[in-house]
Amino acid sequence: MNLNYSDEQNMLREQVLKFCETNYDFIDREKILASDSGYSEDNWKQFADLGWLAVPFKEENGGFNFGPVELTVLFEEFGKALVVEPYLSSVVMSGTVLEGSNHPEKVSIIEKIISGQHHISVAYAEAGIGYNFLDCVTSVSKDGELFTLNGSKSLVLNAGNANQFIVLATHENAPALVIINAEDKGISVQSFKTLDGQTCGELTFENVSLEAESILALGDEAEVLFNKMLNLSILCISAEAVGAMTSSYMKTVQYTKEREQFAQPISNFQVLQHRMVDMFIETELTKSLMIKATLQLDSNDSEAGSTISALKVQVGKAGRLVGQHAVQLHGGMGVSDEMSIGHYLKRFTAIDSMFGNTQYHINKYQAK
């Protein structure tokens, strides 16, 4: 089996790496997080100009017809620089659902996403149901020729900037995926910042009217499509975590070489060397499992779902270990907002809670 990246994939990695080194230092990131939108519109336009927003879409929809491998390349580099632009919500999550649906206007919507002019967020989580997203209370009921959406959704990524929402709901005791416009009557959005500085929102739907074309998928089709989106999203944030672990490890090694105690660099102390070795090993283990999951998703392997759950567990455990060791080896400065290392730990914590935490995926893996 050839595990080497192709020339195109290496070029993509070098392009993202160069962009992050040139345009995405820690100070720039802090300014972006402090803005009202929580992301840089200039950076998003560059993403579009460079073709990154077209990466996962099919050629007939204006994309490059790339897949999980290229997405992990992108997200691994995003993770190293703690990129905050809403690529996951606007491209990966919404794009997966749209391409798998029969929506009559999906091509034009995808073209607007690729151009950087359009944001779509997927609303799937609810208070009180844990990580059993398909057991949601938000419902779609039929009233003559129209449908009505009622309920609420929590932790909707990039909600304040979204032009449209794809909402997971129930219809006649079966899953349903519907698309609505952000300005539709009966929708309210309350934006807030999460632990890692990302922009999220709480959505409330009160008798939102839908036409038949707004129904993207129903029943088993909706469940399969949602799970496909979920698996790909978990793979992407896992690749992001691998990039963040790599950067945390490298920054910690560099810091211990520069920090002196007892007239010598603290990197000479064996107990600290052991900790950094542990950080390296956990990062490499996670990356190996990520590669396996990527290849399985790329080939539509029936065992991909189990590997994705195993990967999410490994990401949760390794992220905690690497993040905590990195902060501790930086001493008191590691917990300050002025140093980037503490922000990696915050991102690891947020990633662990997304799409099911460590314990949830342990239980899911054991049940298969």
C-alpha cells in the first residue's frame, strides 16, 4: 500500500503552510477572534481565490472532486496555525449534505459557497439529548402543501454569519434534513463565543414555513446522509487536532531549549525529555489512526464508522495529554492569553466535545 502523498496533495500542503506562515501569526489570529464576525473576510476571499473552498465538491458542481485525503491535508495545516475561518461548517458539513441531496438549486448554492459569497451552517445539536443527535425534539409538520418547523438548536457553528441553515429535525417519527434562509420569519439567532474563541449560536424556530423543495432528505436517506456528514466532520477535526498536537510539541521542544534553570536549558532534564517523548508518541499514534480512517472513508469501507469512533477516542485522550504537558512545561506563562500554547489546549478541549466526546465514542465502538 502506497501511503505517500501525491504531488498535488503535497502542493496543497505547501500552499496552506505558506499562507499560514505569511498571513496567520498569533497576533493576527487574536485580532480576528476579537472581531464581530469571528473570522477574516479577507482570508475567506483568499481561500476562495486559491480554490480551497472547492476542494471537496464534485466537478459537476464546480469543485475539484477531491476527497478525505485532501481535506485532512488542509485541516492538519489549519490545526498548526489554529485557523478559525468557518471551513468546517460552510464547506465540509453543509457541502456533504447538499451534494447528497436532490435539492433543485444545490448546484447554484454550492457555486456561491465556492466563490466565498455564501455561508451555510448545519444545526444538529440540541439541549437535553446529549450526543444522540437523531433523537431530536425539533420537528417538521405538514400543513397542506407547506411544512412548518418548530424547535431549537444549540452550538450551531458560525450561526451569526450564516445565510442559510441546514436543520436536522424529525418528521413523522423519522429524521429529516431541511434547508432554510437565515432571514425567514420565525427564526431567531443568539450568537456567542465558545471556550476556544469560535463563534457559535443558539437557534430558535417558531412556526417557520417551508416549501416542499426545502426538504433535503427524509427517513433512512436523511439518517445515512447525516451520518456521512458526521464521519467526515470528525475526520476533519481529528486532522486539525493532529496539526495542533504537532505544533504544540514543536513549540514546547523549542521553549525548553531556550528556558534555562540551574545554568542549563531545561531540555537537558530527563524527566522533561520523557514528557516530550510521550507528547511525540501520542501525536504519531493519532496520526497513524487518522491515516487509516482517511483511507477507509475514501474507499467507502464498511468498517470506516468504527475506525472514526476509535480515532475520536484517541484524539480526545491524546489532545488532553499533549495540551496539558505543553502548558505545564511552559510554566506559568502557559496559561496566559498572550502565549499561543494555552490556546491549543482550549482547542483540544473543544474538539473533544464536538460530535460526541471520548466516552460517547468508547460506548459506540464497543456496541459495534
